Amino acid sequence: MRLTLPEIVDVCLPPEAVFHNLMIVSIRKSYAGHARKVMNGIWAMGQAMFTKCVIVVDEDCDVQNLAEVTLRVANNIDPERDIQFTLGPVDTLDHASRMPNYGSKMGIDATRKWARRVHAAVAADAEDGAQRGREGRRDLEEAGD
């Protein structure tokens, strides 16, 4: 798996999820959206394509410790932003799928989110526009005297 996705640090397939129904993956995150890239890479990989749920956490999370993973999921996700649903092949023995061998999958990005960065040019344009607005207001006030 690391040959295809070298950012993977560790993987856990909990026996409570009958192994292939849940995969918890820690990664060395290096860009926004990285967790989704890993989810989709897993679903494109051999037998891993049958994984029903993938949870991606940061590299400092012990994926073998389900309490720590639960803490990361509970504290690092905004459900609308960080949960991805997709359709694809599922295990033949998956009795919950909508039809034989085909169903839905869920990926959860439980990595820490990076602060939003404003591009320097956009920030400069905004400040320039604000300055022109202040100058225009001043000119109007002076013209009204």
C-alpha cells in the first residue's frame, strides 16, 4: 500500500468491523485535500476497494488506539466538509449494500485542518480598494463644505 501511497504512516483494520469494513489510516499530510486523495487511492487499490469506511488521521495519532481515533474524529471534523460518500464495488458478503457487489462507501477526513491562507495579491487588492474608498469619502466630505 505504501508503494502507491507513500504518505501512509500506519493502518488499522479493526476486527470489530470484520477487518475490511473499516480502515483507519494515519498519513503525513502535506496539503489541503490530502486525506481525500488517500481515501480515493485506497478505494482504487486491489482488495482495499472493498473497504466500506475509511478514516484518515494525522501521523501523530495511534491508529491502533480506537479511543484516540474516536477523539480525533469527534474533534477534527465538520460533517459537511469532512465526510465523503461514494459508490463502488463492495464485498459479496456485505448484506447492507443496495445491490449485490455494489454499494456506498464513506470516507472521513479526521486530520487537523490548516488555517485558510489569503493570497498576498488578494489581500493587497482589498487594502488598496479600502484605501481608495476612504480617500473618495474624504473628497466627498471636503466637497460638501
